[in-house]
Amino acid sequence: MPAILCSCGKRLSLGRIPCEIEWKIISDTKLIEMPEQIEMEQLYEAMSPMFKCPHCARLWVYWNGFQNAPQEYIKAADKKLEETKPLNKIEHRDTLNLQERVSAGVSAA
């Protein structure tokens, strides 16, 4: 069963259907560009999978599909704690949280 190792050390199982830790996200502009009548499969394919760790609430987003490493998002309060610990070696790590990205006007994609 596919899984990722969260920075908190917990293993996140991604293979269950439905997956209780998986969320699907789509940009507002991408959603508006979709036809009014759309098959569920088309909508599903347009969305990016996101996983929320049930232990530490980190978000892992596969912006560019499962063939690429996910980006990690962490709550601002937890980020200060993370700065005092050595970082795990995770490719494409992005610890800037979502609220900071929105406040800074930085695109998440």
C-alpha cells in the first residue's frame, strides 16, 4: 500500500479508498474554466491530492501529480518549533504555511 513518511515520524497510508486523510483541492480559476456539465472523473483528475497527517496536522500536497515529491505545509506555531530541530531530508520541502503564502501573495502552484 502506498505511503509517505511525515516529518513527525508517522507513516501516512495513502492506499485506502476512500482515504480519510486525503483531500482534493482545485484553484478557483481552474474550477471556473471547467464546463458547467462535467463528469466526476474529469473533475477528480483536475484536482491536486492533499494529505493531512492525523498526528501533527501537516499538509502534504502533490501539486504536480504523484510522480513528483509533495510539498509540505506546517502551521505557523509549529514552524517555530521546527526551526530548532534539524530538517529531515525531503526533496522539494516547503515549510512555508498556507496562511503565510496567501498573506504574501505567493502562488501555491
